[in-house]
Amino acid sequence: MATILSVKEQTYQIIKEKILNQEYPAGARININELAEELGISNSPIREALSLLEQQGLVISNRSSGATVTTFTHRDQYELSQMYLFWIVESYRFCCETNRLGKLIKRAEEVLETQKIYFKSKDYKECAYYANLFERCIIEATGNKRMLAQYDSIFPVFFLGSIYFLEGKEEERRLGLAQHEEILAAMKDGRHSDVIDIFKKHYYKPMWDLRLQDDETE
């Protein structure tokens, strides 16, 4: 039986897609009145939806400018990546210790093949989505539903940050895909320390460190 979404939930999904598709680019103001007219609904469900999006980090609300799409500094991206790295490394270690690698490897193979397809077709939005989904496989393999729910709650903002960071950076996309291939090969070979080392390289971007001080002075 199909789940019937409330007006608020439908509105939330519509606005989120507009943000992730960059119909609302970073820093763009979301005009509630215009959106209400476009969707044929009142302002209330839009405000409720924006509140949910703010909790996820996709929008920022203030009294003077209303709701605007989140912008990302290099510090933001660095801190999000650092948080993801902590989760992934410890989750991978847990999977190794509890014999969960078989299921993880199978799922990672499926996701990586899809990532390759979208990379070759130059559908970079979907490629970024499956690149992030590759890491999610490790959290999912732990079987910890609470941790997976927490991971999923910030997945959209990390995905959005990835889209902004990779904009026009073909070599970074290629490198990310190659590192996923290396990670999967190391998993299959039981080279667990190599898996962790490659993930550290995957999430560490030297240019962020060079610009952190600039972000702090803004």
C-alpha cells in the first residue's frame, strides 16, 4: 500500500529537489509567497517544510532575509568530511570484527557499478549521489539502525556540498571513482589497513587546509 504524504512532506520533497538540482543555487533566497502561488498551497506548509530543511542544514533562516539555500565554505566541507571519515572508519572496523564484510562487499560492488555508469554518461549529479551512497554501504552494513538514521539525516547536506565542490572538476570526480575501485579491491583482498588509508586520502583535500584561515577571517 502506497504511503500518502502530507502537504508538508510533499512540499519538503519539492523544495529539497529544487535545492539538490540547483534550481535554487547556493545562497538563493526562497520566496515563500511565490512558491505558495506556484504550488497552489498556503504559506504554512512551506514554512514547516523549510524548518525541516533547516534542521538538515540545507537552508538557513533569519528574520531579515528569510530562508536562503546553504552556502559552503572550505571549513564546512572539511568538517563534514572529517565527521564522515570518523563514522566510516569505525564502522568498517566494526564490520571486520563482526564478519559483515561479505554483505558489505556485495552491496558496494552494486553501487560502484552504478557510479561508473553515471560517470561515463557525464550525469554528475547522479554520479555524486552514488559516490556518497558507496560510503553509506559501510554504515548500513553495521546493522545499527540508529546510526544509519543519523547518517541519513545529514546525507542531503553532504551530497549538496559534494555537488558544489565537484563543480567543473573532472579530475576530482575521476580520482574519487578510482579511489572507490581501490577501496573495493582492498576489501576483497582483506587489506583492511589499506581500506582505511585510502578512505583518509579520499576525504582529505589539501586545498581545504590552505583556505581554512581565509574562511576564519570572513
